[in-house]
Amino acid sequence: MHLTISQLFARITATGLLAMASFSSLAQDTAPQTIDPGLMQSTRAIATQMLTELGQKLKAAVSTDGPLAAVSVCKEVAPSLASTLSAQHGLQITRVGTRVRNSKIGIPNAWQKEALAKFEDRLQQGEKPADLEYWQVAKNSSGQPELHYAKAIMVQPQCLACHGTVQDISAPMAEKIKQEYPEDQATGYSVGKLRGAVVITRPL
């Protein structure tokens, strides 16, 4: 089939416009996500509040009742604190681990596993632990957008009494952990390693 110059030009133009439209759609789908800075700041503050208050309660319990009290704080007080903050701010906040201690609440889902993996990579690249946070905007099962946010939890010296090696964990502590968490996997850590993350799911 022979085309006139005008027909050929029209076909080339139409093809070009279609390609441009496809590229525009692709660019829109893969564009960096943006979120209101105020919302992000408040989300970050809630995660920090969770860590700060939990740390204070752990310190107080250990100071009063000894190291074994830390196990009860993490099992009972931490979920209660997360529940309170969730209700106050209309979101879901909890903690997940790179190794699970509490199998009822500590197992990361898909996006949380992605966050932990990215934290590990960034630590390997020399990034400061205090700067480790992750976020994305995704749609939930109802098609509504929500913010996924994670803030890294690093192993501190005081964590070793419960999460360290066999040499770090006393016999009474090991027995307490076994009683409370028969399927525990969250030992063998050293200071400075990634323990897990505070994770927040927030409707947008």
C-alpha cells in the first residue's frame, strides 16, 4: 500500500501522540510519592513517642524489680501502649522484629519486611541508625490510600540481657523467656544491630 506524504505524516503524528500518552501514563504511575509534611512530622513524632515511653517504662521496671521485669513489660505494657496511641491518633502502631519473639504481634507483613530489608542495606552503606525511616503510600484492601511508616529499632547495650547471646542472657532470664515465649527466635543480637521497627499504618 502506497501512502501519500500527507497520509504518512498523519500516521507518524498519531503514532507519536500515542507514544507520548503512554509515556505520560507511565511517568505518572512511577512518580515519587508525596505527602503532607505536617502529617509526616506527626507520624514520625508518634513513632518516637512509642519508643520513648516504652524505654522509660522498661527502665523503671528494671530499676524496681530487676531485669526479669523487662520481659513482662515487652509482653504486656508495649502492646497496651501501642493500643492507646493507635486509638488516640486514629491509626495502627506496633513493633515488628527481624527475629520474632512474640508470634502474635511481631511478625512483619510484606511492606514491613521491605522496610527492614532496606534498613539493613542502608546500615551496610554506612547510614546513621537514627536516620533510618521508611515510608510509602499504598492502597488498602478497600482501595483507600494509607501511609506506611517504619522507624528502625537498634540493639542497645541494655537490650542484651533479653536479646543477646547465650553468654549475655542469665539462666533465670533464659527460663523466663522460655516460659513466656516458647517459640522465641529473638536472641543472638549484638549492640548496634537492627532489632526491628516501630511501624505505623495511617489512613489518608
